[in-house]
Amino acid sequence: MKQLFFSVLLFLSYTDTFAKAALVPLEEKVNSCELVARIKVLEIKKISNSKFKSQARILILDKIKGEATGKEVILEFNNGLGCPNVHYKLNEDCIIFAKKMKNGNYFTFNTYFGKVKVEINEQEESLVQGRLFHHKENITYSKSKEIILSKIK
């Protein structure tokens, strides 16, 4: 019985980490987050004093909402689950939707739906595009800070 109690307690303590596995609409996602930005991952390390297993030091390349362009912040990730989860790689360029934690760091909102890998449109350097994980939708982000969601044909 004690083991069951601690298992349930552990599960409940992690619910905000992975409770939102379903795709949250873009407008709601932007409104729910303190940080929306195109970022580059500068450093990754394992951590043990958090509900997350890893953290990344990230550089904000383009601010959409929140911290200033050029600022470095810490993003905690990897909740230890197979799915839903989100991971980052060194030098990765992506758009993130993140919420601020009590310790001042951020975590990716909506797990893997809160991260969009960036692909630069070669014909128009001001355009950044990414595909939403597991969905047939593109996010287009222009230098005018406009985010457009469109269906992939």
C-alpha cells in the first residue's frame, strides 16, 4: 500500500511535466507561455535536482515573446518518459514555447508539441519554417515576428 501511495504521489508531482501531450492550438500556446523564441542550443548537461533529467543553455536568436534577443537562459527538459517527452541537441536551431519555472529556468510547454525544428528558406532568408511534430502543419515565422500556422499538402 505504501508503494502504491508513493507511486501515485510521484505521478502527481510530474503531471505538469507531461499532462499536455495533445496538441494545444497555436494561439493558446503563445498566450500560455512566458517565452516564445527561435533559439540555438549552446550546451547540454544532465541534472538531478529537478523533475527533469537534463538542461540546456540556450541563446535566444529571435524573441517573439519574453526574454530579449541575445540573452542566454536555461531550459530544462527530458521528463524521463519515453513519450510524451522532448529532447534537445547541441547546436540545434528551433522555435520553442516555454513556461518559466519557480527556479527561474524554463521548460518546454506541451512537450514535443512545444518545439519546432527550424529550416531556413533559401529563397527568402527572412523566413524560418518548421513542422509541428506528428502533425501535418507548418509554422512559418517571419522577421516581422509573425507566426503563421498552415496545413502541409
